[in-house]
Amino acid sequence: MVRLGIIGFGNIGKVHTDNIIGGKCPEIDLCAVCDLKEERRKEALEKKPDVAVFDDAEKMMDSGLIDAVLVAVPHYDHPKYAIMAIKKKLHVMIEKPAGVYTKQVLEMNEYAKNAGVKVGIMMNQRTNCIYRKMREIVKSGEMGAIKRTSWIITDWYRPSIYYQSGDWRATWAGEGGGVLLNQCPHNLDLWQWICGMPKVVEAKLHYGKWHDIEVEDDVTAYVEYENGATGTFITTTGDTPGTNRFEITLEWGKLICENNELTMWKTEMSEPEWSKTTENAFGAPSWVKTVVETDGQNTQHAGVLNAFAGAILRDEPMVAEGIEGILGLTISNAMHLSSWLGKPIEVAKLDHDLFYEELQKRINASSGKKKEAREAKVNMGDSFH
């Protein structure tokens, strides 16, 4: 058994707790919970009376009660607690995102590379059978090279009351970003996991377009890949009903993920070959449309934790290594920087220091809280989408 301690008992911390005590993670024992709020520590004890509770993360790490920690606190502190745990030779699972800015995550990754412990990140959407199959097809090369990618992910709708649920929400000082950093880390991770990292990013971000907030709630981004392929990524928390449609066009057809279904259009000949050889000026290669069969497995958070336990106990592969968290975050940071500077950003040459400086300008001007938040009579916790 892996003895786990959770840092942060907000909404997502409770999800993990319920999975563990509900028997979905048979090789993990929840032995400790740390939260600054007394009411949350009491709630942890109500869920699991024998759990040890702490109000100080370092004390929990030093208690000798745990082998691993799950970091489920607000975004800015993910690298801080991960590094602390690594230094103490504890295994670490980090909630998404890996951090707010790449500079801090690069530091965390240096510790993780030579840690001697397992460091993972909660990219639970990688367990989804549809995305796994999509990646398998693309990486196999059976449909040739990617020509275009397009993800419109606008079903992240949030009303104003959501942003009023905490002073830290949707502020540069409290959260470090909006829809890209809060709702979309999974999508950005899957986008690069399946299609590869883009070479260039150019993005138009709207800040507080649909809500009274500081950060972005509407994004349209254009990317270029190393092989000349292009892509778009469109997201918002202001549309309802929203859309979730991920389309990849390749030399031998296209793949579309929508409505929990993966559909393939496979052409009789690759488009480049057809274009070179056909004598029909208005013709196109014929194609066959199929709904792609998958294994149907979608284990989500429990699956990531089970793989984490397998990595610790038997050196099995994790769903996502902690160092991979930098990838989607790099795309997110590049989109923000492109918007702030008004120009395209070369992803591999992202200026981490410049991004940090630009972010600090916004943090310094941030309200850090909102009048509506102070007046709101709701409490949604502080670590969930």
C-alpha cells in the first residue's frame, strides 16, 4: 500500500478522497490530510475518522505517516509543495496545472529529474479511451502527416456567480489566468500529446469580455507546426450551449472527436498523391467513414492514482510524468504572451523571464479580490475547475 497525504481539501481533494475510501484505488491508503481551514480538516475526519489532519504541509511531510503527497492547492503553490516533497524524498502527484508560469515549473522539473522518487501530474483526460485511440492512430502514421488541427472547446460555460465564489478567482494575483489556466490545461495537454508541440503561437485573448473579471474568458489562437501544418484553438467560458469538437486533418483523411465519439474518414489515396496524379480538376479521392472502436475504458482520476501507485510499488509507467506538465503550460504561457505583446511567439524560444515579468505587472495591478466575491454567500472550495 502507498500511504498518501493530500495537501488541500477543496473540491478536487475531496474527489480524490472519495475515490480512495470508495475502493477505487486499492493500493492507496489515505493516511493524512492538510488544509489551512479547520472546517475542512473536520470534514476530512468525518469522511475517514482515522486520517491524521494537519494545518501545516511540512509537518505532514515530516510526520512519517506518508510515502507520497497529492498537491491539490491553488495553482501558484503547485511547484512549491512539489519541490518540498521531492526534497524530503516523498513521491508526488501534482494536480493540474503544473504551475502558473514556466519559470517556476522548470525549476520544479530540475528537482523531479534527479529526485529518486516518482513525480506525476493529474492529466486524467489521458485515460479517456477516445483520446488514447486518437493518439494511437495519429502516432501510428497510418493516416500520414497532420495537415491541420482544430479544437473548439466552448462548453466550459460559467455564470458570474462562479467567479464571485472566492476572492482569488479570476484574478492575476489569486489564480494567474482565466480559462486557459483553469479550465483548459487538460485540453492543451491532450492537444500537444496527440498532435505534438506547435512551433509558433499567435493568440487573441479577451479579458473580462463576458464576465466582470481581470483574466481571459475568450480565446482564439492560431498555431503552426514544424512540418507546416496549422491549427486553431478556440475556448471561452461565455458560450452556452457550448461545443467540444476536436478535428485533425491528415494526408489520408480526418479524425473528429465530438459527443464522446471518435469518427474517421479514411481516403482511398493520400491527398498529396491524389493532387499530384489526378486528371479530374474537380475530383477528390473517395473515402470511407467509420466510428472508431475503442476499449471503452475511461478511468479518470482513479486511473491516474492507480498508475501512480503502480509506479511506486512496481516501477510501472504513470499516465503522465510530472515533467510533462510544462508542455501544455508552455502553450498557455505563449498564448498569453502573444496577446500581451501583440505578436507571434516561437514556442521553443519562449522567453520565460519575459513572461514572468509581464505576469508580475498584471499581478501588481490585480485587485486580488472583488466586491462581488466579498458579498457572495457561496463557498465552492479553492481547487476545482
